[in-house]
Amino acid sequence: MPVHVERCEGIAFLTLDQPQRRNSFDLSMAVALRDAVRGLALEAPKVVVLRSRGEHFSVGGDVHHFQHLLQGSPDARSAGVAQLVGAVNEAVHGLTNLPCPVLGLLNGAVAGFGLSLALGCDLLVAAEDARLVYAYGAIGITPDGGGSWHLPRHLGLHRALALALLNRPLSAQEAQALGLVVEVVPADALPATGLALARRLAGAAAAAQTGAKRLLRAGLEGDLASALDRERGVFVSLCASDDFAEGVEAFCERRPASFG
């Protein structure tokens, strides 16, 4: 399978597994990712870890697939691209809207749709060899997979435009300085670092994490009064939870909380 899911300790590991193609996306890869994310939405894991096998996270769209589409009529080409983009867009939308934390582990090339996919995660950890590049302009095309939505929200408009128009790669260290990734580690330490962080997230209060994700994303839109109303509603509802009671008792007893 070009994309597969493994489960351990309440953590779902979503793996891009086409290393011989640098995890590039043709239609079959896109559909496999979409279907895997659909499945995760039904399972409700504690954490999702998006990772890849091989030297590169993903170089984005499979240019050889696009070359094959060029051999058909313009209508056939448009239909083929529409299928591909539809699948990857649904995958990113589903990934971004999962209620649990989504952690992305980046290595090697993170380009084109690979970058858009990574930005759909809540937290990113990068290997020292990771290179993030917009790449779409190199083949005369514009973003898919939510790149145009995520980039200006993460970087601000002018930094996003510079990344898109100049197509200059960002090193892992530059991406960390810009706030895109939370940690940069040696390549051989990436799996262990990711697992440790995933376990930490899995041990936290799930409903509080879901509420924080929803509130912070909604906070990007609308006014302060609306944000305050949303915060009040979630805060009051979570006060009735077992996790809240455990958190308060643990704090007062000066011990680590054990959330369900």
C-alpha cells in the first residue's frame, strides 16, 4: 500500500510509503491518503503521527503522472487533474479537522503538495536535512492541498508571497525560526523524538486538546466577542469532565495527572 496506518498505544501512525518515488503523489497515492484519513476520522485515536518512509517526506505531485496526462486531450487532462486534486484536498481537510493532535515528522524534501500536507498538521518536527520548498511555480501551477490557506496564516502574507514567488527552499533551522516547526533534530533521532512527543500528547486530556484546537483555529476568524463566547462554552462544558477533576486534584496534591 502506498499509504498505510499502524496503531500502538492509542497512537495512529500514518505513513507515506513510496520511497522509490520520493513519496510523490499520483492518483493512487492520493486516493490511498484520502481513504486512510477517512478511516482515522472514524477511529478517534489519541494522536496521529504523519511520517514517511525513505529519504524524503514527499516531493509533492508526481510529475511523471502529469506528463502522462499531457498525452490526452485537454478535457481528459483537466478531468485527471481534478480527480487528483480532489483527493488530496479532501485528505488535507480531513487531517486538519481531526479532533486529536496531528504530529508531522519531516525529513529530506518537503515540496509542493508535500509542504501543503505538512502544514495540515498541528505540530511539526523536522530532521536537520529537511528542506521545505513551495515548488508549484517550478511547473507553472498554483497550490493545492490548502497551501494557499495555511501559508499566510503561518507566515503572514508577505513571507508567504516570498516563499511562493521566489521558490527558495527553507532549511529546517529557518523553518523553526519562522515558527513552522517546533523542533529540529538529527535525522536518526527523528523517529524516537516523534514517538516521545506522540506519547506525551496521548497522555494529555483529550477533550481539552480537542477544545483548544477548535478554539484556536476559530480564533483566526471573527471578532473577540465571538471568541470569548466560544471559550466560555467549551470551558464550562469541560468543567464537568473527569479529566478536569483529575487535573485539579493532581495539581493540588502536587502529583502528575493521569488523564483517561
